[in-house]
Amino acid sequence: MPPADPQLATSAVHLVVSLNSAQAVGIPIALVGAVFLSLGAQFQSRGVTKVEERRSTLDANGLLRVHAEGLGLGELTALIRRPSWVIGTVLLALAIVLQLTSLRFAPLIVVQPLGAIALVVTAVLNSRVTHTHVNRLVIRAIALCVGGVAVFVTIAAFVATDAPISDTELVTIIELLAGVVVLFGVLYVIYRKRMTPIAYIIGAGVLYGFVATIAKTVINRVLQSQFDLLTMVCLLGLLVAGGGGLYLVQTAYSVGPPDLVIAGLTVVDPLVAVGIGVVVLGEASQAPWWAPIAFVLTGLVAVFGVFQLARHHPQLAQEPDPAR
């Protein structure tokens, strides 16, 4: 039997000790936040669907016929007058507050995978509310999403090192965010009428991945009374990324079911957040050789699950699959 990896054993002991200390308080807080996220997604989706009824049509089988064009100013204004959407927004705001609170007690790599629970809760809620059957293919897709993210972030928890973000690294993250915002903006203008639900979901997930990283940094800098120009730029970037992600999520609700939206967010968001930590912050610089390979494989499994959920979800109108 080969000897155990001392670095892996030390990391495991450190993680267990952390979870047995006051940091474990962050876990139940994050779990409650995941439930609020699920409920908020369901209420917001209902509100957006009501507003979109004039533009939405059903096919001969009663399935949702997707309209790719995003929400306009009129639809966004109408959402504010929908009680279900307002309730959902309040619940999502509470979910965000709880997630940020949990980060004060537990590391991101411990809290982040707990958000995958929101996907399971949302799938069950949406099935009951819409009276749609969750078939075997949908269950398999959800399992791939949850399992892939859980293994991905678990590996990161054992091999990654958590270190304060320097000003240089923070500037790099802001520059990457600016490039992503410009890229998404150009693609949206060009392909707006041809975008699929998965495109909106991936866009929102990428932006929220930056939000998770920048938000924790801004909170730490403010608590340390480090409110300088760079903090202001980070706050501006946080508002831009958060606002862009919020719009893409609402548009995704108008063209896809809420559990598909939550699947994309709970997969893409942590992959981007952990990816920033690995690539930009060098948090996996001391990781064993197999860790990068495991990151790629588990990330691909989770992303594949999202695409499978988009393909087989019963609420999306699709062309008949000749193989089935």
C-alpha cells in the first residue's frame, strides 16, 4: 500500500478542524440561503412568465416555445408590479445576504458547493408547481450537475490554499471582468434574437462567479477600513457584474424553466470562482499533479449535466429525438 500524501493528509486535518470550530456555523446559514434561493427562483420565474405571456406561445404538445429575444424596458417595468416577482426578489436578496454571512464563518470552498442543494429543491418545487414529470434523463442530468460540482469543490478544499488577494491580483480580476462584460455585451447585441436559454444562463453564471470573488474582497477591505480608489473600482465592478447577471437571469427565466437556470448558476458560478482562485490567485500552486486533471474532468461532468438538462427538460419545446 503506497504511503499517504502528507500534504493531502495535512489539508484534510485542517479542513476537519476548521469545520469543528466556529467556522461550521457558516454551513447551516448557507443551507438556509440555498433554500431561499430555490424559493426565490420559483417566485421570480412565475412573475417573469406572467409578464412574458403575451410574447410566449405553446406548441401542439403544450410545451413552451422559446423566444430568444431578451426582456425589454417594458417587461422589466412590468416585473416590478408583479407580486410574485417582488416576493422572489426579496427571497433572493435574503439568500445573498445569508451567503455573504456564511462566508464570514466558513471559507468559500466549503460554502460554495452547498448551493447545489438549491438545484435539487428547485427541481422538486418546479415539478410540483407546473405538474411536470421529472423523468430519468432529467434526474441523471441533475445528478451530474450536483456530483460534478461537489467533487470539483471538494478537491479544491483539500489542495487549495487560501491567501489574501493582493492589489495586483485584484486589478487583474477587475481587468478580466471588464473584458468579460465587453465580450458578453458585443455577443448580446449581435446574437440577441438567436440566443438560447443556455447562453443566458452561462453568461449569468460567469458574471456571478466574479461577483462571489469580488464581493468577499470588498467586504474584507471595508471591514479593515481600506476604503480607497481600488475599493471604489471593485464596488463599481461588483454593481456592473451583479446588474448584468441579474438581467441575464431574468431573461433566462423568460425562455427556460427555473431549475435549468439554477443548474447553470450552481455549476458555472463555482467553476468560475474557483477557476479565478486557481489561475489568478495561484491557490492551487502547491497542489499535486493530478489536481488540475481532476478539476478539468469534474468541471466537464458538471457542464455536461447542464447541457443535458437543457436538452431533455420536459418544459422546453424541442425537436423530436430520433434516437428515443
